[in-house]
Amino acid sequence: MPNKLDAQCKLQRLARLQTLQEKLSVAWLQKRVGQDSMVLLEGASRKSSDQGEAWQGRDPYGTPVNLILPPESGKIGDLVTVRISEAKKHSLLAVLA
């Protein structure tokens, strides 16, 4: 049924939906802080560190996780156990558990 809603109404509904999704996502990531999780290492992180190698991986939920590993202690495809230390807007920061 074309043109059942005008474009302005569609945009307002989309904005409300996106705002709600953002709030739910942030709340879920915040609840993960302090929990242990497995992370599949995918490669170097864009985050830099002088404390070791910065890696990015994904947890079982598909959430991006950034962590620092001792030099030459990880490789792509490794599973590591981490403790979530901080929630960002769309990702998590973690340390080795």
C-alpha cells in the first residue's frame, strides 16, 4: 500500500527506533563490564598501546572486543579468555583473565 504514511512520519519513526536501539545497545554493553568472556582474535586493533600488542576480536555474541596482549603471545584465530574492563559505544575493552 504505497504512500500510506508521509515521508516525515517515516523519518520520525525511524529516528525513534534508532534512539531506542542505541540506548538498549549501550545498556547491554555496560552490563558486560566485569564479566569473563572468550574472544576469537581477528587481527591487529586500530587502538595503539605501548604495553603490548593491541588486538581486536569478537566475543560469542559478535561484539568487537579490543585488548592488549604481551608481545608475540597471540595470533589470528586464537581463543583467549578475557575480562571485560570497559564498554565503549559499539565495542568492549578487555584484559586477559
